Amino acid sequence: MVADMTYSTVSNVVDSWEKVRLIPDFQKKLGVDLFRRLFEAEPKAADVFSFGHVTHLDEEFYKSPMLVRHASHYMNMVDRAIGLLGPDIELLTEILVELGQTHAKFGVDASFYPPMGQALIATLEEYLGDDLTEEARDSWLEVYGAMSYDMIRAKNVKS
């Protein structure tokens, strides 16, 4: 659960995220690259999205306004979630549970969360390079694991 993270873990994620935020147009750039990685690892995940019913996941698809908008929105959600780590962590847990319930209604399967996490880490590694230390990478894995746990368990939480 998100609420069980240490100060060091949160600090590592927040510090590395601040470097991401310095990248011009990071929402679009990182978001599209992240979804490219996700769909390469788990092509069935594209079917969940209204724009995913395409025959080819080609360059045209990755430049489509619908994908770019969704990818940017995802990165903005990550940005907001990172901003809630710390004193607002209980609120973040509630938001993640609600978000998980919404995702479940749209058909997001629990099996999609691990490849999304792998895509997130690979994208951070690409854009941050050596600035994503091993300790920060481990912290991201912990934070993503906790966030996805809260979203996955939402299927069993009564709204």
C-alpha cells in the first residue's frame, strides 16, 4: 500500500521526478514512449482504449491525437500522484482506489499493471540516464508497486 512507504523512498521518487519535469513537453514525450513500450510488451492492452482498435500499432498510431492526449493525461496523473506522496498519502490511496475501480470498469486487467510498470521504469531510465540511480530506480519500483496494488485491489472495494 502507498501509505507504507518510507521517507527515503518518497524522497528518491520526488527528487528524480523533479528532473523529469525539467524536460520540455515531458508529458507528451515520456507519455507516448511509455505507451509504445506498454503496447509492445502487451499488445492486448491497446484494445482497452477506444483508440486501440487499430490494425497496426505503427508510427501514425503513436502520433494520433487521441493517443498523445491520453499519454499526456497519464503523465499528468503521475505528476499529481507524486505531488500527493507525503502528507497527503491517505488521499492518494483513496484516489488510486477510485481510479482502479474506473479502470476495472473499462476492462483494464490486473495483468496489464506489471508491463505498465516496466514501461514506466524503462522510460525513466531512457530520459534520466545516469540521473536515475539504482536507489531511485528501486524506489520507483516500490512506489509503482504500491500504487498499482491500490488500484488492483479496487475491484474488491465497495464504492
